[in-house]
Amino acid sequence: MIQPVSDLPLWAAMVVAAFLIFGSALALIGAIGFLRLPTFYERLHAPTLGTSWGVGGIMLASMVYFSVSSSRPVLHEILIGLFVTVTTPITFMLLARAALHRDRAESNGNVPEKHQHDLEDVEAIQGNAEEN
Amino acid sequence: MSAVILLTAISIAQLLIALAMAIASVRMFRGPRAQDRIIGLDTLYINAMLMLVTFGIGTGSTIYFEAALVIGMLGFVATVALAKFLMRGEVIE
């Protein structure tokens, strides 16, 4: 049974409070960086502060709080932490590749061109696929 | 004493996360191109998920955890679908 907030021991309350403020401050710093950085490729990096230790801090706070207040280990918040940690690089790499594709197609900004050896690699891979 | 510490920390955390959500939505409405808007949406739902978990700590009920998990999974699928749309022009080929 979950006890009300007032029954928590002092050390647990302080640990939970520290993790909560740490995580939410990192989320806010990430959002501010996301607003202020000048180009898209720089802006892409800022919100990952919130998705790595922002999520991690708040999930740790939740784990400590529910473990102490229900006096048994409650670890299911790890699910959210793992899920966000795994999925954020996937979404951001997909978005960065989409943005690079669009910038190259419209040839705006100083985006690096596709290298010749990349094209050769692609052709080699396609040639292998056709042989198989 | 511990209740005061916890409630103060939860209030501060919710305030900071609400500010982060406001900033993310500013970028989502203002963002010069579509990819900025998509990342704004991504940041917005991650922060909404964190906000739900802090609500769960404040009320002591575990139902908020499930809501946060669902928000995380749906947000991931939505962002991947939008990125695919930007890349290829359609979602399912």
C-alpha cells in the first residue's frame, strides 16, 4: 500500500527532491538551448540533455520514491528510461538525414555534398545485390 | 519536514518542466522549417511525459506511469513517421 507523502523518511525525501530538480533543470536547459542555437544541425543536439539525464533523473526520483513508500523495490520506471534512451538517437538521426536530404535537394546553406566514394560504395553494394 | 521538502521539490520541478514545454512550443510555432517543428513536438512530448511522472510522485499513484509509457511510445512512432515523410514524401511505401 502506498503511504502518503508525509511518512517518507528525511533522507529519501532529500534524495527524491535532488533527483527531481536535477532532471527538470536539465530538461529546461535543453529546451533553452533548443530555442537559442542558430542552425538546425546545432539545435538537434540540445534536447538530448532532456532525453538522457533529464529523463534519467526524474525516473530515478520516481523509483526511489515508490520503492521507499511501498517498502519493496519498484523498478518499472526503468522501462521508460531504457525506451527513451534507445529511441532518441534513432529519431534524431532520421530527422538529421531528412534535413540533410532536403538541404541538398534545395542546395541551401553550406551543407557538404555527397562524396564521390560514397556513391561508389553505394554502386558496389547495389552491384553485389544484383549479383546475388 | 520531509513532506515540505518533497512538495517544494515537486512544485519546482513542475514549474521548470512547464517552462521547457512552453519554450519547445515556441520553437514549434516559430521554427523556420518543418524539421524544427518536428523536433519541437518531440521535445514537447518528452517534457509532457516527465510532467506526468512528477504528477505520479505528487499523488503517490502508479496510474501516471502507464500514461507516461504510452505517451513515450506514441511520440516515438509519430516522430519517426514524420521524419520518414520529410525524407521520402510518403509514410508507407
